[in-house]
Amino acid sequence: MSDLRLTFSDVYTQVSSFIGWTAPGTAPTGTNLSNAKNVVHRGYRRFLRPVNIRTGKRHIWSFLEQWEVLNTESGKWLYTLPKDFHTLRCPFKHEVDSGYPSMKSTSFNSLLQKRAGQESTSFPHFYAIRAQKYSEEIGTIYEVGFFETPNANYRLNYSYLIRPQKLDSATDVFVGGDLASEVILEHCLAIAEQEYDDTLGIHTQMAQELTQQLILNDESTIPNSVGPNIDTSVKTVSFERPLPLTETDNIY
């Protein structure tokens, strides 16, 4: 059974119709298809970087946060992070009943210096993240290193902001669900309005209003403090509050 989310083709077809390239409900082809997809991706990027007009600060959508558990291996200190990893949100943390002290974040250079000065194995005290390599298909892959080198299997809990992938197939869906896809549509129509009608019109206004409404809705789903992990296969954990984002953070 299908749901209410808009697909990539739903949106670029409406964009094409709005600009006048195709009749309503008719998907574009050729150059018009390429141009319509470009408009959609520009609108999508704008949606991913909203500013909360009540606070004047950038809003981070809750649906971009992914919770994970990293299981260490004895003798292995370096681990590849998920392909969609963009920015660490909640720091790596031992399970609350483990008795281990909180890990501290450090630079990768400092981590390497610690490793060079002292080869030891234990539960990790420090962690550091660095870019591992760049792939044209995926983008930048990240990895995390630990000191001391784990001497056993430790379950380390953390969360990160995902890096949404560029849509390609006609049936691809946007991040955020049905409500978000409606807002994304308005952002795409706003781009078309500004680019091809050279005006800030009704769709620009609607995109702004719907974005603020969705931010309010999103804020109501975010707890003031991060509680226990509800996955019953994982021991109860307690997380520190999300790492603060600064104006220099390149979030999408």
C-alpha cells in the first residue's frame, strides 16, 4: 500500500508543469527533465537548512539524527563510521551500568600522539573523528579512533546527523515523511518561481510559512533530555546532550 509521501517524480513533474514545460500531470523529458530535477535538488537543499525565525538560529531536523551502537573488537582501535555520517550529534558513551568513566573527545593528532607515547589496551578513554577518504559516488567517508585500544567488546552508544543522498530514481522519496515532502514541494516551486518568474510570490511565502509550522511540530517531538534507549536488546544507557553546532559547521 502506498503512503502520502511525495516521490521525486511527483515533485519534478509539478515543477515542470508550474514552469510551463509540460501539461499538468505529465512528466518532463530530455533537457526539461534535467532542469526540473536541478530545481528540485536546489529546493531540497534549502529545506534541509532552515532558520527558526523565532530564535534566529538554524534548526536541525530531528529526523536527520540517527542513533547507533558501535561494538568494538579486541585489538582494533580504528573504525569506519556509517556511509551517511555527516556530523557527530551525541558523543560516544559507555553504557551507564558499565562502570566505565565518560570518554573524552580529542583531535586526531592528539590521539595519534597518545598512541605513539603509550601502547596500551583497555576500555577507551578518548575518541577522535577524521575524514577517511573521498568517494565520488558516496562523498567523504569518516572514521573514529579510540585510545586506549579496546581489549574487549565494548558497546559504545552515539548519534549522528545523516547526510541525505541526492535523489536519482523517479520513485525515490525525501527525508522526513509526508509532512516534510509537502514543505519540500513548496520550496521547489519557490525556486522555480524565483528563477523563472523572477518574483517572490505565493510559493515563496508558502514555503516559509510551512517550514516554520514544521519546525514547531518538530520541536514538540524533541525531548528536553535524552532518556533511555528503548531498544530492549540494548542495556539502558544515558546520553549527554547533543554536541553544540556553531556557525562554522557545514551542515548541508
